[in-house]
Amino acid sequence: MKTDHSSGDHPPMSSSVTRSVSSYLKQKLHSIHSHLGGGGGRKLDEEPAPSGSGQGSKPGSSAATACSHATVLEGSCADCGKTLGGRYGGDFGYLVEGLRLSAAEVAGYRNSWNLAATKKLCLVLDLDNTLVDSILASHLAPEEQCPLDAADAPLNGTLFVLQNLPLVTKLRPFALEFLRQAGDMFEMYVYTMGNREYASTVARLLDPAGAYFGSRVISREFSTSSTYKSLDLVLAPESAVLILDDTEEVWPDHRRNLIPVPGYKYFDFESGPDEGVDWKSYAQTKVDEAEDGGVLSSILAALKDVHREFFDPQYGADNWDNRDVRKVLAGVRSRVLKGCVLTFSKIVASGSESGRLRAAAEELGAKCKAGLGSSVTHVVALDGGEESSRWAKREGKKLVSPDWLWAAYYHWRRRPEDEFSVSSES
């Protein structure tokens, strides 16, 4: 379920500057340390900040009066020491408690992203129904009950009881291996509409050593909107960022960066189909989503293709700033159903999902045709008795249900058509 816990009190973040903060930011924080006389015990980078571009003016200098207050920590400017209050600039307190950055400073960090040196892109990950599923312990169905007597105890390695929230959280199959391999290719962020306590707790389940996310965990307290997500708080250029999320609608301004994920719903609460249908959750049936060849495994394979093509040496070694991962992503995606020509049966074409199906097919590189003809390779139908379905059988065309198209859309590969056959019964 998508968690919606009240924010409440939460423990302060670590006072240390973690590995997730860029070296440039550490240099800026060194000047904050000197202005605040130690920053209230905050341990900052010990190396002195080098002079040069990006460094602000020091108190008493001739430039101090023109300070832009680019970096603010706990209400004081990092460059001139002036007390500014808590609403100056954008809130980046998820990285370092009390940190605020001006728009110009954020742009500077993004422009300094060194693709050539790191060979890493940026990946922003949703939590709920993307990497995990969580449910209030009180909402568990009778068949889903599990022992609740061990605080934060892992059950079967991927099922956790979080007594302090109180929640039961299930990691999506392959999530840990996904993060391990993706960490070699991406600097990763968490971005969730859950509150800070929930976000940090679940991030620790996925990344106990802080090797993947560090302090790059954005919760709703820092989000610039209560309804939508954006890349405003991500210190990487948009042309180098990919997003994994099960809810496409929350990224209205960044659809080209988005890799949609089918929602992972391990528990029963708010996840079943229409009332009256005999349906049981994974937790009730004691089975789970596939790990090998499952959603995350398939997406990881696609990410490897995107990363490899983005850093392909054929593009040269000196034009990194001109590359755009969104174009690479679209190119990889457009090869999934390349060469397929689809037509939709009357029932499918008149259904509520027809627009999304057509858009998905075209995004995957297929062509969509109205009517029947020799160029058609696939008929997408729900009823084997329809005229177009009977035609497909006579002409030796592939007859598939819409699920075949969605499987290709979410798994980034063409699945065997015979796994998505259409019943002949109307």
C-alpha cells in the first residue's frame, strides 16, 4: 500500500556529512563550519575548501556585501555568515540537517556532475509498491498474520515487522540484488511520499550499510509538492536521471525520465480486484512475485542496456554534456516490439484502455493499424469469437490478449505469444 503516516516527531539526521554529499558540497560545508564555530558539534569535511569558482565571499571581504547566500546551514549563510532564517532557498535538509541551497547553487552542482570520471548516471527510486509493500499491522488479513513479537525482525529474509511504526514491510523479490547491481551504474536516491521516519526506516532495510543511498532519501517533508514529485531536489542534471515508480501520474514534468513499474502488492489491503472476485494476496497464498525473470530483474537488464549505450565509446570521450539518457531510454524501449504491426479488435479498441494500449505499443516500437490486412502481425483481442480473432486464426497471425502488450511494456522484452492466448469462448 502507499503509506500515509502522520509525520510526527522524528529523530534528527546524522550530524556527519555522509558519502552521498558531493566533494563540492563538502567544500561549501567547510566554510559553514568556520562561520558557525563548529556548527554545534557537526563534524564536517576536514580538508580546507580550495579557492576558485563556486566558493563564496568570506566575512570582511569586499565581496561580502554582494553575497548571493547560495548555501545556508541552520539559518546562516555559508559564505558571509549572515543570519537569514529558515526559508531561504530550497530545502535540502535530507542531505544535511538545516541545509538550504539557492537555485543558482543547485544549478552549479548539476553542471559539475562528472559523467566522464564516475561513469555513473542517477536513478531515483520510489519505495511503496515499487521496491516494497507495507501495511499497518492492524490491517493484516487473518491469513496474513505473522509473529509481531520481535522488533524490526526479518521474517524469511524479506518480510520485516517494524514495531515502532507499527508496520509490516515486505521487500519486493530481487530488490536487494537489483540495488547491488544498479549501484555500480547509478548514484541512487529514494523519493517517497511517506514521512521521514518511514522513509529512513525502509531505506535501512534495503541498504543497511548506507552504500547505495547514503543520506539521499527524500521524504514528503522535503517534497516541493504534496501531490506530485519532481527532480527539484535531485542534485543531478535531468539529462542524466532515470526514475523508477509505480505511479506515473506523480511525475507530470518528467515522463521522459520515467520507467513505469507495475505495482507490487504483497498484502491484501486496498489491493484486491472488484468485490465478489475470488482473489487472494501473495501473503494469503504464501507465494510471491517471480525473482528470476521478474519485474525488477527485467528492468535491471534494460538499465544495463541504457547505461552501456549512454557510455558507448563510439560517441567519443569529450562530449558528455551533450548526451541525454532520456533519448537513450526511448531508443532502447522502441526496439522491444520493433517489426510488429498490431491491430485491435472492436472490443479492445472501444474499451477504456485503448488509448493507453496504443501509446504503449508505439512506445515499444510497434505500428498500430486500423482494420485487417496482410501487414498485420498481431491481433490484440479479448474474445476469440470476434471477427478479427477468427481472421487471425485463418491467416496464421498472432492472436494475443492485451496482457501480452503490458508484459512487454513492463518487462522490456517480447514475451512468447502462446502465453497470452485468447479463449475461443465468447
